[in-house]
Amino acid sequence: MKSRKFLLLLAGGVLISSFLVCDAFAADPVIAAGKKVTLDYTLTVDKQVLESSKGKKPLEYVAGEGKIIPGLEKALNGMHVKEQKIIVLDPKDAYGEVDPKGFKEFPKTSLPKEVEPKEGMVLQAQAEDGTSFPAVISEVKSDTIVLNFNHPLAGKKLQFDVKILTIK
């Protein structure tokens, strides 16, 4: 930890006081809007680790740009380099609650012939503009399947174990 000595002088050079200012506070940035942050994280849902950056490339984001889950970004604001925290997000602060309008029924014949539909199977759906997105088979009926277009983590409580690596 660096420190600098300052002298307080009166006009004419009379020494009034001297004091030290510690650079640790000035050099200890906190996460705030516009700061580029790198962090390690482990995401746990229902006591199961879903993903982790540990041993891989850390997550990078710029605070305030809205590129990560809003609840996570809010919880990270104000953290310091090397600080660790466990952040638990309710669905409303993560991917939202499960929306009943996100379930749609389709005839089985709309699937490729080689696909045997099973509950929980993830399919790649395609929007009219060509964008691909996942859809989960939530139910298989005799002639139809019900697809869930909600985010796979909708309705889930998320636990992030984070460690801040850099703030610039």
C-alpha cells in the first residue's frame, strides 16, 4: 500500500502540519456504471452447478450496459477487486417467472421424421426472421407436443458465487 506525505504550509513557508494520505482508497475502484469488470463465477440452480468460469475465461462486462442479468448487475455494483460474494436472485430479478403464454401446442408431424419427441428434449426453433432459439418439449400427447418457449431458467432461483478479478 503506497502513501504520500503532504505538508500544509502557510504563505511564507511556515510549516503548519504534515499528514499522510494513503493511496489504497484512491486505487481501490468499485463497480459502477461505465467500469469494465472481469469476474469468476459459479452458477448453481436447485443445488446443481450449471456453469462456472473457474479455470476458464472469466466473465467480462461493462457495468450499466445491461449485458448481464439485471439483478446480478445490481448486486455486483459497489463491489471491490478480490471481493467475493454469494448472490441469490429470485426469478423476478433473473429470467422472470414462467409465463403460461410461453407454452404452444404443435402437431407431431411438424417435427422431422427422425425425431422421437420426449419430455424435456430441447429443440432449436426458428423465428420467421431466421433467428434460432431453444424450445423445450414440456408434454408429449398422442398427436401433438407442447413446447415451452420460456427461458430454461425462468421461474428458478439462481445462486451466483462471484469473485471480482479486475475493475477498470
